[in-house]
Amino acid sequence: MITCELLVIGAGPAGLCSAITAAKSGASVVVLERSPDIGGQLIKQTHMFFGSKEQHASTRGVDIAEILREEIARYDIKLMLDTTALGIYEDGMVTALYKEEEYMKFKPGAIIVATGACERFLAFPNNDLPGVCGAGAVQTLMNVYGIMPAKDVVMLGAGNIGLIVSYQLMQAGVNVKCILDAAPKIGGYLVHASKVARMGVPIKTSHTVKRAIGEDHLTAVEIVALDDKFNQIPGTEEIIPADTLCVSVGLTPLCELLAMAGCKLSYIPQLGGMVPLKTGEYETSVPNIFVAGDTSGVEEASAAMVEGHIAGLCAAKRLGHIPEDFDAQYSSLNRQLMALRSGPAGEHIRQGLASACLNKEA
Amino acid sequence: MRIENHPVLDFKRGKQISFIFNGKAIDAFEGETIQAALHAAGVRVLGHSLTLHRPRGFYCAIGNCSSCMMVVDGVPNVRTCVTPVREGMVVELQEGKGIIE
Ligand SMILES: Cc1cc2nc3c(=O)[nH]c(=O)nc-3n(C[C@H](O)[C@H](O)[C@H](O)COP(=O)(O)OP(=O)(O)OC[C@H]3O[C@@H](n4cnc5c(N)ncnc54)[C@H](O)[C@@H]3O)c2cc1C
Ligand code: FES
């Protein structure tokens, strides 16, 4: 059994930032990451990030991961890669599996869960055919392993991820046939939409997939137009030859570990599904279990990093490591979050977070 | 197929190796996952569903969905999208739930 002060689960932007800030405050930290490398979603992102300067905006996601790697190395942080956290038990014990071979037990003083989110799926006939896959999966193939993921792609979902991945597919030399979205309006930012539109990719709003076509593998996608009540309009069907249908219909928080630990969860659609309730110090309903990043509400890397810093600061405080300027740091970080979530684009996040607020006294 | 020229990324591939898939030799590079190497070799069907025997391919490529499970060196139910390839590894399509010996 390994005893440690703070155990961070997940080495995406949220987990890494929480480890850095907790270690800066004086806590000794162990980070578990199931992948062979750190960075989470960042290592697949080749585009310049939005956000503000403090969160490395205008830097490519892959490069932000490198900046965080250098910072991690400067502190008392033990990184354990290829290590998947399997469970958090009532007595605070955490079990993990190293390389599918070796079981490990941890007894930490506090835990920060920063496991991120996973892609949602959609129901339509033949959705299980090889060739129907998540947008994140093609990103992993092409941006991490340098493998041509497809020849001809239909992208389902015109949110930021659908738009950005379409652009990245074209950079890799893949033909993007069209981008579909059931909503009457493009969900992603206009800059991304105009970039792909300029490259000649039609963005079909009020359209969805009727069925996937193919025997052993996808060969075509039948699409259909939708009316303003999202009903399919007969007679508008169109068959588009393609070997890949990328599904990019949003993410949902990975909070199984929190559920197992007994943390109160609630269904909050604005945050992506079931999310943990949390206090202003990012603590869940179970004492000493903290959360940060997409796990506690699907948002962006910039917000995930700031949340990580706050959770790290507060978890370290719980462990008795309170920096002299705690209050100044805490309010500065909260101001950054407020700025990131300001304006109409942050409206749904602000609403969602208000419902996820846990009042310990109540 | 592998991407040779990319406007933003520079791929540092590991040593070239070879492994066996259903009796055939497949080229790969160290550092790749089994599924990535199979994809580069044009293999799309990674297994069949238990009851209806429908073909299965990768879905998430990060170990979340279990759609890519195969028999690797005799061990069934290995998620090939998160398992690195090794020289001489024997990978087979899995039929049924798999038997642990
Ligand atoms: C295509 C795309 C484009 C994007 N563009 C932008 C952008 O321009 N600007 C921006 O700000 N954001 C952007 N984002 C969003 C951003 O990448 C995410 O919001 C951010 O990565 C969330 O950080 P996180 O640390 O919460 O989760 P993640 O980055 O998902 O990291 C979670 C980590 O936890 C690990 N993990 C999960 N479960 C376990 C377990 N049981 N045990 C051990 N480890 C585990 C995972 O392997 C992963 O490394 C984009 C996302 C995508 C997909
Ligand atoms: S493709 Fe999802 S687990 Fe491998």
C-alpha cells in the first residue's frame, strides 16, 4: 500500500494544474494517469487555443501540454503513467491497475478527481458498423500516431469539436464530405465554421443521419433534413458515400469513480450530464474528495486549468499546507474563471454551475 | 496508410517492427498501439458482437468503449487501442467471450 498526501487522478490540464498548485503550497503529490503520456485531450489539439493569456491562449494544445510537463518536473510530484484508478472506497482507499498487470493500493490524505469526459453516442440504424466512430478517435489516430484515419468523412455535429476536427482532418489530407447538425444553427464559434466553409465543406444545419450503410464496414451515410420540431422530413434523404462517420455530439463527464465514492451527483444538462455537486473550494459531498475540469462539468481547457489550480490550492489547505497569500490566490483564480465564463457564450455554464453548487451547511 | 507530411505536426516514429495478425505479418512502429498499426494496414474489422455476430471496429481509441477487444498472445479481451505493439506479437480476431487459460 502506498500512502501519500494528495492523490490526483487524471493528468489532463485540470489534474496537472491541481498537482502543480498543491505541490507549490507544500503538499507531496502522486498523479495517476491511465495513458502512457500526460496531457489528456491537449495532446490531440493542433490548433491555437482560445481563452485568455493566463491560460496560454493562442498556443497550440500540444504545446500547452509541454509547458505543463516542464512545470510538473520542478515540484515534488510523482507521476505514475499507464496507471488506471479503478475504485475509491468508503475508507478512502484507492485501487489502481498498472499496465493491466499489477494491482496497487493507495491511502491518500485527499483526492482530486480530474478524469475528464468521454464522447456521447447517438442512436440510428447500423450505428455499430466499423467506420462509425468518435471524433476524438480519429484525432487520436491522426494527431497522436500519424495514421491516415479515413478517406471520406461525414462529420455529425457542428459544435467546436466537430468543426475543429473537420479542419484537422483536411490538414491530414482527408476529404470531409459535409458536416451535419440537427440544430438549425451552427453551435461552434464562427471563426472555426468559416475556416471549414472557406475550404468548401458544406455545413448542413437541420440535418441528421438516417442510417449508416455497409456490410462489413461503412460505405455510405444516408442523411435527412429535419423540421423545426426535429422530425425527419420524408423525401429529403440523400446518400453520401463515405468510409467514416465521425460522431461529435458532445461530451459527458467521466464521474464513475465519484459515484462509487458516494459523492452526490446530479443531472445537469448544461454541464454535460451527471456531475458531482461541489463547494466553492471544489470539494464534493464526501470530505477530502475534490474535483476539477471536465469531470465536474464539460467546459474548456482554459477553465479546466484554473479549476485545477483552485482545487489544488484548497486540497493542500485541507492537508495543512496554507500559503500566506491563500486568499489573494483564491480570489484571483476565481476572477479568471468569471472572466472566462462571462458573456453569452458562458451563459449555460453559469446556469449549470449554479445548480451544481453544494452548500455544506445546508 | 501513415501521414508523411503534416503542416503542423512532426511524427517521431519508433523502430520498425512486425507482428502477426490472423497469421499475416503486419508492419508497425514501436510506440503505436495494435489498433493504430492495424488501421494503417487497412484492417477495419476488429471482432464480432457476441450474439448477432455483427462486425466491430474501433469507436473511442482511448480505452473507454471495449469495441476493439482482441486475443493478444493468447490473452482474450485485450483493448487493442491502448495496448502497444511489440515485435513478434500474435494478434487474433476474438470469437465469443474469450477463454482464460
Ligand atoms: C477537438 C477538441 C478541441 C478543443 N479545443 C479547445 C480550445 O480551443 N480551447 C480550450 O480551452 N479547450 C478546448 N477543448 C477542450 C479541452 O481539451 C478540455 O476541456 C480539457 O482537456 C479538459 O481537461 P481535463 O483535465 O478536465 O480532462 P482531460 O483533458 O480529458 O484529461 C483527463 C485525463 O484523465 C485520465 N483518466 C481518465 N480516467 C482515468 C482513470 N480512471 N485513471 C487514471 N487516469 C484517468 C485520462 O486519460 C486523461 O488524460 C477541445 C477539446 C476537443 C476534444
Ligand atoms: S476503441 Fe474504445 S476501447 Fe478501444
